[in-house]
Amino acid sequence: MKIEGKIVEQISRGKATRLICNINEVVSIRCGLNHFGDGNFSIIISSKNFKLLGLQLGAKVSFDLKEDPNPLGVDIPEVLDALLIQDEELKKQFNNYTDGKKRSLIYTINRVKNIDLQIEKALNFFEEERLKSLRKKRN
């Protein structure tokens, strides 16, 4: 879905803003903007939402955008929240991540339904990122 640059200019944080996009008054998605490279942007609609809307490729839609009050654009899963409360080092590490890296961790956790596996995925993610950071410092 194409968003003209002049619309993005009206948003307080511009292209860095997480948004809530309501499409055809049927679907509401949390999203970010992707560059077209010509000053305009796009929002990606998942195939699931595409089907829910009953759209064909190239179909016109009506939409409205508003800034997501959550700067991450996603909710922190309970498992991650509990880990961050219990472990001050993990909390510091998490707080040093970019918003994109935080979202990546959250999506990694949310892909798994089993709580024990969610914890394992989260801890593995933190360890991998810690090791990457150490390697960067050595180079």
C-alpha cells in the first residue's frame, strides 16, 4: 500500500514512527513505513490480512493512519517481561537494543506457543547478541 511522502511529513516522528493503520474499516494493523526510494513509502499488508479484506492485487483501499502510542509497535510478551524483571543484566542488554532489535526478539518469542520454549528462545537470543557484541569489541 503506497503512502505519499507529504502524508509522512505530517507525522511528528516522520518515517521513524510506528503506526496503526486501519484499512477499509475492517482491519487494524500495527506497522512501520518502508521506503520506495522516490520520497514515498509503503505499508506491507500480510497475506492473512489481504485475504481477510477480500482484496485482489492492485485493489484500491481506504485507510487512516495514526501514531502508535507504543514506540515499539508491539506488546512485550509476558515471558520477556518476567525475564527482564528477574534479571537486571538482561534488562540492561534489552534496553541497549535498537527498537528494531527489540521487535526482532519479541517476534522470535511470539512465534512459539510453548512457554518453556519461549524462555529458551529469548535466552538464546540474548546470548547470541552478547557474543556478537563481544566479537565487535575485539575487532
